Amino acid sequence: MTEQVAPLDWVTRLADEVVAEAHERNPGETIVCASGISPSGPIHLGNFRELITPHLVADELKRRGVPCEHILSWDDFDRFRRVPKNLVGVDDSWEQYIGMPLTSVPPPTGSPHASWADHFKAPLLEAMAATGIEVRQISQTERYRAGAYRDAVLLAMRERTAIDQVLDQYRTLEAVEAARQKATGKGKGARPGGRAGATLTEEQAAAATEAERGSGAASEDDGSEGRAGYYPYKPFCTVCGTDFTTVTAYDDDRHELSYDCARCGHTETVDLDTFTNGKLVWKVDWPMRWAHEHVLFEPSGVDHQSPGSSFVVGKDLAPIFGWERPVGPMYAFVGIAGMAKMSSSRGGVPIPNDALEVMEPQVLRWLYARRKPNQSFDIAFGQELQRLYDEWDSLARKVAEGAAQAADLAAHSRATTTSLGALPTTPRPMPFRTLASVIDITAGDEEQAARILSDLEPDRPVTSIDELRPRLDCAERWMLGYVPASERTVVRAEPDAELLASLDEEQRESLTLLLDRLDEHWSLEGLTHLVYAVPKVQRGLDPDARVKDPELSRAQRAFFALLYRLLVSKETGPRLPTLLLAVGADRVRTLLGG
């Protein structure tokens, strides 16, 4: 078991709250932390917060030796609500499956999986394995069809009037709140509960609105009253398999339920003592499952914590099933730079596996661990990724030196370890931007890249390219898959004769000074020193001196630009020391006119 991490972070505070709640409710019982995900489409990086937030809290409890279990409830008995657009292998023919359980819908064409639900579960399970997240999986399809909730269903039907009265209060509150927001022009901004950082930007509010219309659990279904009264249970038609059904009668003594199907016209009476092809509506289903699983901690997104939504309503519905609402912080949206939102009912949104293509698992965990759940943030796949790795490496150095702040130390520990031990890591984590530059210049030629990387630190040469993995693989996938061709580096094949002929005396001297000292400085550190030293030497300064002089800074920038123009025909490019090493000493001399 790993040591408990520093106490000054949000995970520790939530864990303390959960322990206190457990002591008050059911001391000695295993604490249950829960996640719930609907595999209705790509399970994106926003959904990942639903999973990693309880993981971090459960893991903290396990570090302390507190009996704890993290369950992942797959809402795969949810109805298929709409056909996602722009999803490979899916066309308008999937319209016929709308209203069926996700486990009854065929997967996209070409998928090796048995159902729509299994197809979208699989990538998340891979990402969980890579990031050290362990759960007990629960399929709601299996639970309902096995009759595990039969007693709860009968209880809900018996207490339907009380449930409807609770829901009706919130329906009124929700309507009043919507009218107030419309009148004030505030939209869905501030969230109830006064949580710091829970206020949404207009962009996030738009995402919240979309999420409420989105797929799966966020549909916020409460089984509104029909002609025959209110019923919290929705059967799937035994003929067409959809939930376009309306309950027309229920016998409380015999537990017989009658329904009509609007899709196929089928009419049937079933016995809920044996019938298992249906489920409680979402706003009733969720608190029922809190009670069934004894859930003490489960976060939820902003769409579940608005007036009248499921988490808020659950506070009053859970006691009907003999339970209380769990400790449940609100988590904010996670976006992608350049995208206002991520909706899991649509295709083309980045999922955790996409992030793991270019991020080491520890880096992805760190993105979530370092921020409180109610803090929104964006994940970038562009040039900002290099800065993210720089920040991560800087934190690692501070941790190694004992200079990290308590919260940063905790976030680093949670990113790199779990209660079971350390996550696999890159044995020799060279700077990501250095690796990316080498991949860029060599166009992914591994043999050439290995040669260049071996020259970066002559005193500590790379003995095997495997020392640099998986970070090297992340850099390669990022450079070749995410960086536009227009931003890639192409080294000149021949010297720029016209530019060389136009150089003035000072520029020629700078190139001579560089080339004369090239061999003795042929390492990453040596070339870094050399390119900054040349303008100093030209001005009669000590090449090792630290000088803050605007004129010198301008001269250095002009020198760098000249080298880039001669080497890659641009004013900028990869870091010059890396570029010089990649090009090779002989070719550098040729291109610089030496």
C-alpha cells in the first residue's frame, strides 16, 4: 500500500467528508464510491471526469487502509435516443432502433462487438487499464433483466403517488427558475448550492443545455403523468423492443401492468413479479440504485444539479428506498481547445484513448487531479501540448528536489501512483518538445531519430530507443498526426545561394564563428551555449557572461532567424540546438556555406 499523500488537496478533503458520512450512516461497512456512464456514443474526455473523480477519492481511502469499492454502473439499459451524426459505420438505417435498450442496438458496421453499448464501452475500458483505474462493473441491462431490482420496482409502483408529488414540486420549481432566467436574461449561469467556481460561462451554459438534451442518463426522464395517472416504470415492448409505450393500468394487488405501444400498436398486460423487460424512469432509477448499492460518494455534472434535475430531486426520492443522497460534488465541463462542448451522442469528439495517444497516462491523470471538480478546463491537442509536458517535467523536478507545494505534491502523487503502486513510466523522459522536434526533422525515421537522440547527451548516451518510450511514441503520434503539414519542418536539400550571397560582413562573421566551434560544442548543451554565445563574442563580451541587454537580445534573435532561413527557409522552427543535431554537422556546414 502506498503512503497517504499530502493533506492539502481536494481529494483528501472529499475523502474526509466521505469517511465522516460513513461513520454517521453505517460504520464498519465498505464505503462505495460510484460512477455512472451511458455508452450511448463516444465516451469522451468530459465523461472521463465522471470516472476519475470517484477513482481518486476511492484510491485515497484505500491508501488510508479504509475498506472501499469503486463501482462503475453502465447505463446500458437506457434507450437509444438518436442516431449520432458523422459516426463511422452508422447511417440513417439506425433510426429503426430508436427507443430500444443500448444493448439491443447493433454496433456500427465493422465493429467486433456484440452491441452498440459494448462498442463504446471497449475504448474506455482500455483507457482505464492504461491509467490504473480499477472498478467493479455493473451492467444495468443485466441487473434489470435478472430481476435484481424487482422489489425496488414494486416499491416504486406502490409509492408512485408520493414520488409524483415530489417530482411535481420540482417541476414547478424548474418552470419558475426557467421563467426567472428568461426574464433576467441570465440563462443557465449560476448553479444552486453556492459552490465556489460553479458559475458557468455562456459557452459552458450552452453545453449544459445541450447535455440535458443529450443521450443516456442526462435525459432527466421522470415519467410524467399520462391519461391513466403517473407511473415511474417504463416497459420495453415485447414485440418491437422499443419504449414507445404508455402504461394504461396497474393492479397494486396482483402487480399486473398494462401498456400500449405507439410504435407497433401492441397491447399487453404483464406481471411485474416476473416481467423484467423494463426499467424505472431515470429520476427514480438513480436514487433507487443509490440505496441498492449503498452508495456514499458519487459526483455529477452541472446538468444533473440544476433545479428539478436528477441529483437535486434524488435528495427527496432516496428516502423512499431507505437511503440518503450520497456525498456528491458537482463537476464542471471539460472541453477541447477550440470546441465549445463535447456531446457523447455525436461522433468525432476526442475520447480518453485519443489523449493517451499523445499523453503519458500520468499526464492525463494529472490534468484531472490538479483541479477541483468544479473547475472547468480545456484539453489541448495543439502546440499547447508541448507546454503541458514542460509543466509536468518542471513539477517532477520540484518533487524530486523536495521543493513542490503540498497540493502540487499531492496531485503529482495521485498522477503517478495508486494504492496498488506506481504506474509504468518512461525510463528516461527527455523533454517532449525535443523528441517532437527530432521526429519532425526526421519525418518519423526511427533509425535516424535514434542516432540524433544518442548525440543529445554525449556523457550519457541513449543505449536503447526503448528507454525513451512511451513518451517518444507519444511525441511521434502527436507530430505526425496532429501537427499540420504547414507547421512541419523541411530541411533544405541545397544551400540558399542567393541568401548566402546577400549576407553582410557581420552575418558572415557570425556563421564563421558558429562553424569554427561546431565540433567542440556538438551536444545539446554545447550547441545551446554556442548559438547564444556567437552574438556575444561579436560584441566583445564573455561568451559565458549573463548579460541583460536589449541590443544583444535583438542580435541573438536576428542570428537565430538567419540560421532558420538558411536551414529550413523559415524565420522560426524547432529549437536550434536540436535542429543542428538533427541536420548533422556536415550538412550544416554545407547549408551555411562553410
